[in-house]
Amino acid sequence: MIQPPESGDIISGPSFYHPAFEAAHRFIIRQYVPPARDICIFLPCSMKKPYSQSPSHITFRGIISAVLPDDRYHVVVFGTCGVVPGELERMYPYSHYRFMLGRCGSERVRRDFLAIETGRLEAYLEKTAGTYKRRVAYCLGAFREAMRQASDRTGIEVVLCPSDATIEANSHPELRFGEGSLNMSAYCRELRSVLLRTR
């Protein structure tokens, strides 16, 4: 496990560049043993920590638990944090950073994020190839593109939710984030529908 610095300072700036995140990723890939489950559900990271206590994750987990019993699925958080098994969400550095890619105006940082996160997702998909029977990723934007690329490169299927068609139908240029939020009712309904089919 990675020990936090004594100061307990919050990491600012793009978290995926920070050496503590690379060390934590190596720990997860080399030492962490994931639970065998029928379904892995990938959820995007959130500004509020721990992730499970953020308003969005409370909504997402409520949908999941209404459809699936706890022993059927494993939640894995991903995004600017890398790839974080849900039960490790309080591990340093995952509870010690503040960065939101959607508010970053640098195209170089966004390109770097896509390359770094795709690689980390590839490593996790390969590590857990025999751990889960099915995988669902609830995501938009750059997170979605990283997952799509990692799935394509590894040949390990990940169902992306919401669908491209649903995103297109609910995208509006005037929104702060053109694709909207995963809390939108149309997206939440589709998550429930996908999980019902997947189970």
C-alpha cells in the first residue's frame, strides 16, 4: 500500500501525472486480488471523496443495487484517478486529489490523459480477464473513449452505457458539458436497462 505524506496535502493539478498514482496503479496490477464476480461495473471518478459518498455515485449505486445482489457485481472506479477497485477508494492517493478533466482547457493534457488512462485500463482488463464474466462501463467523453480503446486493444468486451444513440439524442451544445451528465434520467434509465439485460 502507498503511504500518504505526513502533511496529508491534497494533490492538485492533473492527477494522472503524479508519481503516487503510478505507484498505486502498479500495486493494483501486481498485488491486488480482485473478487471474482459475474459483472464488473466501471463508474467514473467524482470530485467528492470517497467516491461512494458523492451524490452521483449514491444515485448510480442505488440503480445497481436495485437490480443486482451485492455478490454478483464489483464496482471499479476509473478516470483521472486511474483504475480503482471500489473497496480501495480510501487508499492514498485516491482520496487525496482534486482535478476535473472537464474543466481543463489544455488539449495536450487531455491527449496525455487519454494515453495514460487507456494504458491503465488495458492493464486492468488483462489482469482481470478471467475474473469477471461481463463488464459494463457507465461513462461519457474522454473516459468513454479511453475505455473503448482499452477494450479494442485487449479484445475484452466492455458494454459502454449509455449507448452512442442515447448520447446523441440527449446532447445539447448549450449545456456546459455537451453530452450532459450521467445523472440525467435518460442515461440512468439506460443503465438500469443494460444491467437488467446483463444479469
